[in-house]
Amino acid sequence: MTPERPYRYGVVAIGRNEGERLKQCLTSAQSSDLIVYVDSGSTDDSVVWAKDRGVEVVDLDMKTGFTAARARNSGFARLMELRPDLQYVQFIDGDCELAEQWPERSIAFLHTHQKVCAVFGRRRERHPDHSLYNELCDREWNVPIGEARFFGGDVMMRTAALTRAGGYRDELIAGEEPEFSVRLRAAGWLIWRIDEEMTLHDAAIARFEQWWRRHVRSGYAFANGAHLHGSPPERLWVWESRRAILWGLMIPLIWIVLVVAFGLPGLLAFLIYPLQLGRRILRIPGTWRVRVQLAFFELLSRFPESIGQLKFYRDNLLQSRPRIIEYK
């Protein structure tokens, strides 16, 4: 059984200076009942282009700083103000494009699975061959099919569930989707990843510096998530936080102490890294090339993640407003 109108849904897109990517994004959502685009201070023609095509535009007040969470909440509030009858909302980042069949199939799944409040599919990188970093992103997004703990920035949701849960946390600069997922599951809802194409995403990561900053942001999200929901039974990102501190901070400090204390023999402690690399290569599925790449960058990511952890602890200790960590 499918809904009488499988396309009866609204779209909330967020972005800034996305250019052609935003045009592709909003064009792909034209079959929806209403599109709300939340702009966070674009200096290109994004706002004018969107308005000219009948898209409802919300100019996010940047005086209190930008977070994707606040942008999504603002867009959803406007969507519900204009169309309170809509039962579903598709959140999408402005650098993504919806697959043609995704709205119908995702809503059909929600219609037949009443305990599921959020559904997502396969997000693919538009240009995985443009850089190794883009390719890594594409692999990262290929998560298992079935019940999931979290969803990401692109997701089809029930508006009623979102409203009752209170939406995203405005103040989070990263990891707002997993944090929201925790609260939704605590309220009795399920989250599902289905075997359908959902979006094309343009990561546009061409430089090592961008990759590094992206993982600094991940580390910050891990620390923040553990701070908010680290207690049992959820223990959100507790292991990920400890892992980053261990490999990215504690082991290097111990290594330095051993070198200072014992001289050249202390360098042997560094062997723990190639040993860990070899262990992960043997455990990761795929071709030899894929195994080596994933294992190497997985281990390397612990260093920027640990920096993100320290940034969170600093902000939390000083009670200072966190600043968004951008990578493009």
C-alpha cells in the first residue's frame, strides 16, 4: 500500500554561496509541495535565483552566528507556518541533488512503517574521481541497510515526530543530526536506511587541509555528543572520543616521554602505529588498494579528531560560543 499522494512533502534546503550546486539542488526538489531555502549570508545570486523560481527564502539572521541546526529549524518553522498540513519533510544540504525516485519511495516506506520517523538512502559523491578525499567520503556514506542509530544532513522525516522532539539543537556546530537521532529514538521512534538512491553530494574536497579540517569538526562533534549523551545506555560517541584522544594525543605524548627518557630505543614505541595500520588492513573488506587507503586515513584522522576534542573541551571550560569549523 502506498500513500494517495506519494509526493506530498516539503523540502528544507540550507546553503551559502553554493552557486550551480544550489540550482541543481532546488531543481531536483520541484515535485514537492513547497521548497524553503535557508540562506546564511550568500554573496552570489543564490537568493535572487531561488526567489525567481518561486522558492520560499529565509534569510538566516547571522548576528548570533551560523549553525546548520539553526538553519534547518528556521526552515522547518517557515515550512510549517505556510503548510501545516504536510506530513513529511525532506532536509537536504544545498550542495546535494535529490534522486528522482527518492521522495516517492522514502515516503512509501514511512507510510508502511509507522514506527519509523526518519528514513535515508544512499548518498553518493558526485565526483569521487576528482580527488582521493572525495572517494573517501563516498565510501564513508555507504552505511549498512536496515535499522540505524543516526541519520545525516539528507533525510526524509515525519513532521509530527520532528515537532514533538523539538527539532535540532540550535547551538551545535557539528553532529546535530546524530544528537537529534538520539532524542528521537529515546521517544520510541525508529530510524531506517533503505536500499534506494537518495542524493548526489558535491564534497569538493581537493586539498589535504580540507580533509584535515573536516575531521577536526568530526572530533568536536564526538566530544560534544559524548558530553550530551555519553551516559548509559546510549553512550553516544564515548568510544570514538576516547579513540581519538588515545591515538591522536596520548600515544604521541607517551612516545615523546620515552624518547626523552631512553633516547633512540624510545623510538621503538612508534611501531605501534604501523602495527595498528596492519591490523586494520587485514580487517577491512575490499581490494588491497581500498584496504590500505581506508586504514591509513582512518588512523591519520585520529590526529585532527583529537584537536577537535581539545577545541570542544576548551570551549566548554571557558563557556565560550563555539565557532563553526568549515572545510570548504
